[in-house]
Amino acid sequence: MSARNQMRAMVDQLMGTGRNGETSRYQVQFNDQKVCKSFLLYCCPHDTLSSTRMDIGECPKLHDNALRADFKKAQQKFDHYYDVDATEHLKAFISNCDRRAEGARKRLLETQEELTAEVAEKANAVHELAEKIGKKLAKAEELGAQGLVDDSLKLMGEIEDLQKKKKEAQDIYKNAMPKSSYLRKQLRVCDVCSAYLGVHDSDQRLIDHFGGKLHLGFVEIREKLSELEKNYEERHEARRKFYEQERYKRDDKRSHRSKSGDQNEHHRRSRSRSRHSRHCSRSHSRSQTHKHDRRDRDRRRY
Ligand SMILES: [Zn+2]
Ligand SMILES: [Zn+2]
């Protein structure tokens, strides 16, 4: 993004759509169906996973910083319940990913030699330790980058212990199966981001995976979803009641208006009735004329 665009985005974020009377730039308002509610709440997966290996492309709905600023202001006045929509969006997204991961797991089972339950358990032990190591390594690297050297070193100590345990688990696994099968790559699907992980992955690969944008993006989306889901039922019900009340209010206003306008209404109706009959008689006479025309024409033809 150019510096100019960056500046513009920042101002949008602060001021909303109304600045400099720029409303014409915006064909929609923040509450339009076309606007992404998850974006308004900073949790659209399309943003979180942008420029990762699993780039899912642009969100089909509108993302705009200025609309988000408008929403923030409006939300202060009354509750819009957009978290309910965001929960449903993230839930659909994650269950779609989980379904795909399940498919990948099935394909793996078909292509990889099936392990006996006993050996599979041993392979799992290696995977679990690798996962712990990978997460801690990524964290240690992050702490180091933040200058928190002591915390980072403490973590490195824990990692060394885990590495010893992993080595042991690997030996047990290796001895449990024939050499040819052991050498073949044993893969598994990451529960969080559904990327493939290997039993023999190096520490660097583990850091790249567990500290990588894709895996961490999924961690973020899943955490956000479980946070949103805690209040989902309650919020969903509150939204339903809110809409119901709004409907009552509207109906009430309408019936009130029609009561107070009874006199006028009567007058208007009688007027419109006379206009109606006038119209009818006119159209009647027109159709009569048509008939005459047709008759004339028919006569001419013969
Ligand atoms: Zn979006
Ligand atoms: Zn992962």
C-alpha cells in the first residue's frame, strides 16, 4: 500500500464515511447486507489468512475501514448484535475446514500403509511431542525477538527435555515396525490448520509450522469462535426479542397513525373511489371506442 493510501485508510478508520462530505464515495452503509459483519468485528477469516499458503482470496462481502468506524459509532447508540452473525460466519468457515481435513485424513489412510492400533499409538506419541516442541520453539523465538531473553532461555530448557522424550518415543516407534515402513513418510493432518505434518519433520520445520502465519491464523480464528460461542445462544435470543419489539413498535405506530388519520382516510378513500369510478368509466369508454375501431377495420377489410 502506498503511503498516501495508508494515510487515507488511517483517516477512514478514525473518521468514518462522513468526512469531507465524502458520502458519495460510499454507495452502501455499514448495515447493508453487502458489508462483512465479521470484518466490522475484526475477525473475518479472509483477512486473518491473507497471504498464507491457504490464501482463501478476497472476502465476497465488503471490507471498508470507514464503514467500520461508522459501525463503532452506531453500536455505541444501540446494540446491533453483529456478533451473532460473526459467530455463524466463523462457525460455517471452521466446520467447512474441518470437513476438508477429515477428507484429507481419509485419503491418507487410503494411501498410507495402515498401522496397527498399537503402532499408531506410538506414532501418535511422537506427533504429540513434536507438536509441543514446535509450539514452544515458535514461542521461544517470539520471546527472543521481543528481547525477553530469560523467558526464552527457560523455554529452551523445557524444549530440551521434550526433545529427549521425543527421541525415545521415536526409537520405540521405529522398533515397533519393519524398517521399510518406518522409512516411508508417515504424515498426519494438523488438527488446527489441516496442513500435513510428518513424523520425521525437523525442528526447523516444526517452528515454521507452529509459528507460521497459517497455523497461527487458524489458532486465532478458533479462539475467536470459541469466545463468541460462549454467548451465542443468549445473544441470539436477545436479538430475536429485539427484532420482535421493533416490529411491535412499528405496528403500533402504524395502527396509531391509521386511527388518528381515520377522518382523512375516509375522505381520501371516498375521493379515490370517485377517481376510480371515473377511471373505470373512462377505460370503459375507451374499450368501447376500440371495439368501434375494430368493427370499422373489419368492415373495411371485407
Ligand atoms: Zn469478510
Ligand atoms: Zn497447523
